Amino acid sequence: MSLRRWFVWPGWVRILLIGFLSTGLRVGAQDAPERKIKSQIPPAYPDLARRMGISGAVKVLVHIDKGGNVKDAKVVGGHPVLANAALDAVRKWKYQPGTEETVGIVEFHFSPNQ
């Protein structure tokens, strides 16, 4: 990128870009939580999605507390019709206890053949 183009960008865009790059975050680089799963419940394929023939993946950002319970879950990608099924399932999962809270992304794949 040339310096001339850099100075044409609005100031708030440059600030966001500098802030993002300085945090060390990598887009799409979050993986599944490093803890082992003690118990997991598969998501139920929604009837509406089955009738509409919707398939695809849903990515859920999961916060796991020290005890291994899912503290918070938030959809970060995927079809809205499939999102609630993924959230309902992952909130019931149990992980091995750890020394600190863990954050990661869990990906669910849905298919009408389920």
C-alpha cells in the first residue's frame, strides 16, 4: 500500500487498523478450546432448516470457566436458522477443569441428512 493511499483513508479507519494490527489478533485464527470435552450434546437439526433444505456450518465463540462449564457462547458465523441449535447444544457441554478460563471457537456442521 502506498503512503499516498494511506493518507486518503479517514482518520478513524487508520486508528482502527493500527489498533487491530497492534493487538496481534489474527482473523479466523481462533481454534477450538484446548481443553478436553467431558460431555457433549450434538445439536438438533432444526425442522425449519430441514424443510428449507438449509445446510452449512455455524461457528460459536465459547468462554469456558475454570470448572469446565460453558460460561458464555456467542454465534460468530453461520446461518441464523441453524444458530440457536448450535448455541443450545454447546451451552450444555462440559469440559475438563483448568487453571484459567478458556476461549475458543467451536464449529458445527449441519446437513439435511442428519
